[in-house]
Amino acid sequence: MYISYMIDRRLRVLRAIERHGTVTAAARVCRMTPSAASHQMQALARELDVVLLEPEGRGVRLTPAARILLAHGEVLGAQWERARADLAAHRAGDVGGELRFCGFSTAAAAVVPPALQRLRSAHPALRLHLREAEPALAFDLLAAGHSDIVVVVATPDIPPASEAAFDQSPLYDEPLDILVGPEHPLAGRDGVALSDLAAEPWICGSPGSAYHQLVVLACAGAGFAPDIAHYADEWDTGAALVARGFGVAMVPRLAGLPPGHATRRIPVGAAPARRVITAVRAGSGEQPTVAAGLDALRQVRASLPLGV
């Protein structure tokens, strides 16, 4: 949850503790030392005369009082974002200032840059920034006020759509293809069922990554658990292994593959897909800069070669 410094910046530390379970992890997200984060929580608890944190195993958990505080903080934070939107609309002139995007790998390469190009042409005074990050980190950056718009895959480790601190919206559903080597028995096929690959060795992203979750969930939906033989987080590494017959891989439709590897990309019948969403801090979507950014993403979405 993002709370402006004009309200109380300590609330974003408290929200980070809720999400990550330890003061140390929350401090890392909020870009401060653990001792500073701990001191802020102690000071806030003294000022409010309540207990905010309780020990739980190796971490901490929020007390009921802390959850009441955060619930009010979400309302205040969303209202502050709407106030900023009203003030921005009151000012005359072109959309300006700063707009910070955060996206996972494929979106950061294939979706956000064209949106930035549109924004640069339409609003020359707007300063644009992009940071590539996994979905969970992207939400941390959004909550901490270090990003304004995130474009992420909907994975189990992001906040639920019902969380009041964020406004989330579907952007597109991206089909998944299968990548095989040139000598693979399926290389000449125009399509394949995911269940046909149940006995294959798989090449997948590292455990905990959005790509790893994507592959495991898609295979589970087809009735099997993938036999993961190799972990590769870069498309170049994965494609090199696939091209030499070390396994098969699942590739999102928009993922650009390096040209130096002889691989075959095959559409999957009843194609599994991953949902890509946008998220902003609650209430901030009405700000002219954020609204322009979301509109640019929607325009780019209309031109994506998704085949769906």
C-alpha cells in the first residue's frame, strides 16, 4: 500500500511487513535499514498507544490494531491519489511530470516500450522510466511509491484483485507455445496437445519465478507434473538447450527468441494462456499522467500479435 508522506510514510512499512512477514524483508522493499524500519514501527506504536506487531516463528505478524490502522490507511491513500488527480486536472497545460512503469520480462520488451513511444510523441514534457521486475517485486515497488503503473502476469504471489490498495485491470491473455528442437519428433507439426509432452524433459525458469509457476500450472491443467531437467531464466539459455535436444520449453506468444538457435515453435491446441494485468495505486488512475499511460498500454494491446 502506498501512503503519501503527507499522511504517514510509516504505514507503507507496516504494509510491507504484512506482505513479507519480517521487518528485514520490509526494510529491503522500502529501501531502508532494518533498524530504521524497526524504529519507525516502535515510534508509531507509541504514538497510537497500541501494539502493532507480534512475534510469529522467525518473523512477525500484525495485530488486529495494526490491521484496523491499515484499513483506514488504504482509504486515506486512495483519497490522496484522487486529490492529486483533481489538482492535476485543475492545472492547465500538457501532461507532464514523471511516469514510472514496471513490467515483467516479456512486457518490458514487447509491450511497455511501444507505449512509451506513444507517450513520448503525445506528451513531450512527460519524463518516462521503465524498470523490469518479477510480478511480486513490481507490486512491492508500486506499493512503496517507486512505480506508478505495473504490467505483470497474474500469478499466485501477487495481491488478490480484491485488495483495496490497488486498482487492477486485465490487459490481455497471452497464448503459450511449445518450443522444440529441429530433430524432435513433433518438430514438423502445426499444432500439439500439451498432454503429448507429459513424458518429455522440460526446461523451465527457476523455482519461485513467474515463468516456473506458469509452466507448472499449465502442465497441471493438462493432467501431469512436468519433469524439469534444466532451469533457465534467460530465453537465450533455454533456446540453446532446446535446440540441442535437452528438453522442451513453454514459450509465451510475445516472447522474442534469439535467432542463433534452431528451434521450432508450435502452437498448443486449446492453448493455455497467461493473463497479463495492469495495476496502479487505488485512486491514482484518474491522474492525467497515469491515465495517459494506461491508455497507451491499451492502444498497444490492440496491435499485439496474440492470435486470439
